[in-house]
Amino acid sequence: MGAICAAVEGTEQDTGIDPESISGMSDYWEQVRSHYAPFDCALSGLKTTSSDALRTEIPGGQYSNMHMQTVSLGLAGQWRQIKDAYAEANKICGDIIKVTPSSKVVGELAQFMVQNGIDRDNFMEKAENLSFPSSVVEFFQGHIGQPPFGFPEDIREAVLKGAPVLNGRPGATLEPIDWEALRASLEARHEITMTEVDLVSSVMYPRVFDEYMQFRKEYGDVSGLPTYCYFDAMVPGEDITVDMYGREVKIKFVAKSSTFPDGTRDVYFNVSGSPRTVNVIDMSTSRAKVKTHVKAEPGNPKQLGAPMQGNVVQVKVKVGDEVEKGTPLMILAAMKMETALTAPAGPYKIQSLPLAPGDYCEAGDLLVEFA
């Protein structure tokens, strides 16, 4: 704002706003921005406005989020290609209205296209042998509704590969939920008293809710921590106030030890005047080697490689199983993007499954070998 006011000063467009007032506000917001640094898209390379949204049609609210997701997927160096692919993915989906969740569909398809070397010209040629992200498949099935101008049927057929479709409003065909039975099941599984918010969250986002509850079991309730302390480490001498069980607790980070041979450190705190020591694994200096996996041979129909990097969430088959074309094999997930992998052809027999649930994979890693 200061730059704009200075640029028109002395012209017919002079705002008349006092530059000193703008300077004071600028200083204030600089301080505010520092408190929200973990969420600042400037940290991931986005420092200015971008007019290419007019060309790509990436919604403003999605732009920075998708950039962070792109970085997490190891595609930071291909951000320009992903923006270009977004425009192509939008056309492939039928030039749809892009709001949550339809914009997510287009964004994940764009990232998938860049990872797998797909563009609008070769989309139909490559679609037959690819397992698309779950959001893309569900979009073409009709799970988020019907586009006002309909689906591009040739592309829909290539993506779905015979999967069932929904017509009309998806919510109209949902089965009623037995809330009390669900409550009892979740309370037994997670060993907590479920609130109404918990119940609704578990229905809308079952996998995310289960992951959240597992996190709570391991680390406790971290919601009382200041946001910047959750994302960025405290520095020696820093103190914070945390609302814990209805009372304020002052926590001061005193120091940390050197790394022990087992890869842990002792971290020293002062909690409401009492010294406390916590032994933690030092993830930044861990000597654990990154496990690498065998790559699938390009063009080998008997080997299925990972279409993206991520974690193996679920394996639906076992060695020795007979599978047909389209049989669900496993689910990969990365940064809220799930991909259900299916058999590209058949009949095949599963010869080997090199990775197990929880394993991390890079794009191209061998996931399934057929006999």
C-alpha cells in the first residue's frame, strides 16, 4: 500500500494518506507476520502476487496451498509445469467450476500429470495403464455431483475403466448412519469419549480422523501450544504459556544435550518453576539410512511402479492371488492425495509385493510384480 500511495503522490490520483501512518501500520503487520511464519507462503518461494492465475485459473486460496503440496511431493522444481498442467487438467475435466472440492480434483490431476509425463495430447493414450488419484476417479464417478455441462464422456470412460457411476446428488443415496453404534465403535477403538464434533469428523474424513487420533495417542493434546512453537523449534531461553487442563502453565526451554550414541538428546525445561528433562529422538541428526527400493522397469507390463511418491496406506492383495484387469491392489497417500492402484492387465498372479503398509516410496519404485 505504501508503494502505491508513493507512486501516485503529487498526481491527480494522490490519496492524501499520511506516509507516516502507512509506515506505522507496516511495522505492526511485519510483527504479526512473524508470528504466522510457519504458514507464510513466502517461505516456500511465493513472495509476490501472480497474474498467471488469469491463464491457469488456479483459485487464489488454492494457489499457495498447492505450492506447499508440490514442494512436499518433491516437485518444487516443476512448479511452472504444474501450473501449466493445471490449465490442461481443467480442460480435461470439462472446464469445471473450481471451488472446494472440485479445485482439489484439478490440482491433484495436474500434479499427477507432471509426475507421469501426461499432457492433453497423450492423455487418452496413457490413461488406460494408469491409476489416477482417488479424487479424480471419484469426481468422474459423480461423488461430488454433476458438472452443469456434463462430463467429457470419452475421458470419463478412460479414467473409470468400468467403475460404477452415480447420477444425481450423491447425498440423496447415502445410507442412514447409526450414530450411537458409531460412537460405541469409535470409543472402543480410540479409548476416548467421543464428542459430536468427533463423530461428524469421523464420518466426513474417516482416514484423517483415525490418523489424528493416533497422533493424539502418541503425543497427547498439542492444541494448547502456540502455533509457531508447534511448527518451529523453541530457542534456549524462550518461554511460553500453555493452557493445560484448565490452568495456565509456564514452560521455559532451558537447553539441550549433545546427541547420544542412540540418536537421542535430553531436553531441559522449566515448568512452572520446576526443572523437567525429556529424552527425545533427534530427527535432524538421526543416523538412520534412508531405505531405497528397486525401481520398476519402464515398459515392463509385469511390473507396476509407484505413480507418485508417498506412503503405502493399504495393500489389498497378497502374494499368490489371481487378479484381473482393474482389480484393486493398494492405496498410496501423500499430502492428502490418495491414489488407488489397480491391475493394469490380467489375468495375472501376484509374484511379489516389495513394500508393506507404512512404507515410503518414491515415484517409479516397484510396488507389485506379476507372474
